[in-house]
Amino acid sequence: MKTRVLAGGLVCLASLSGCASHNVISREVETAPGVNVVSTDNGVFIGSIAARRALTSNEPGQVQSCLSSNIERSSTTQSAASGPEKQAAADNDASPRSTEPMTEHVSGWVDLADTGESGKTLAYRLELQTIGSSNYYYYDQLGVASSRSHDVHDYSPIGAWDSAVPKAVYTALNKLTDNLQNCLSGQSQNQNVQNSRDMSSAASQQNASAQQVE
């Protein structure tokens, strides 16, 4: 887990107990890999979540197919960044930029009901890249709302304290990552099988042509 402090020191805007709880990072968040926590005047928030998976070799069309079949896209690109605090929670500089193939930016929604948080919708932006020997999944512009909305003001940044929903968000995005990775891996394997068949067919045709010449 990575932590950054924004907007100077932490200032309690409510009761002392409320301030303390909003400034204490959940133990589950602290131990979760790839979680970037930012500290603002109103508490600690999840700024981004990153995950690495095994590198797959995919054509652009395969990547788009996996994204389309696993992500319900939204039309907003600033789901959690509509005010100073939300901008702070969405702000990030941790994504290793890459000009390598398979770089995609997608904004989407996911229902948190499967994680035990019914009636809540998570909005996010996914940056998918191939970096080194990994598929790199980077989620930022995170926000939670009671329903799907195209208005960025309906979304709240995600607190990293226990009484917020950090575990549900982390669980939902990790499930999405696994689904995307499984899709990309399956597409890659199918492509390899097809390539082998094409090579075998080409070799057979070449041999047949050579025999005819003889």
C-alpha cells in the first residue's frame, strides 16, 4: 500500500471521534497490494488500485472484445473528481506510463452487491497496459454512488477507513481484473492454436505443390 498526504496536515471538521476514524486506514487496506491511499483534510481515501497479471499476447480486436464483454461502460471520465476533496482522492501519478501496445483507457460501472454492499455502484477508470512482463491494470477516478449516474457530483470518494467500503471496492476490482485476464489469456491461447493450424496448413500446401512439380 502507498500513502500520500495532500493539502497539508489533517484537519478535523467534525467531532474528534469522527475525525480520528476517518484518518485511520483500515487494516485490510494497509495490507492490500497495489492500493494507493491519499490523505486529505477530511480523511484518508483510496486514490487508485493497481494489479499485475501474467503477460498475454493479444491483437487489438481481442483486447476490445474482452473489455466490451466484461465492462459496462459509462460516459463519464471524471467519476470521482468533481470537487477539491474528490480531486485529491482521484489524483494520481503512480501509473507507469508506457507506449507499448495494449494501452487502453475505459470508464465503467460495477455493482457492489456481490461484495455485500447492496445499493451501491462503483465508478472507475481503467488503464490497461503491457508493461515489462506483465499485464498492468490501473484503476483510478474511483467514486461510489447510490445508483448509476452520468453526473460526477453524485459520486463520493472512497474512504479508506473501516466504516467505508474499501474492502468491497478492492474485491470488486480484483474480480474484474481476474475476469479480464482470463478473457485475454483465453483469446491469446485460441490465437496461438489458430496460428499453429495456419502454419500446418501452409506447410501442407507447400509440400503438395512441391510434389506436383516433381
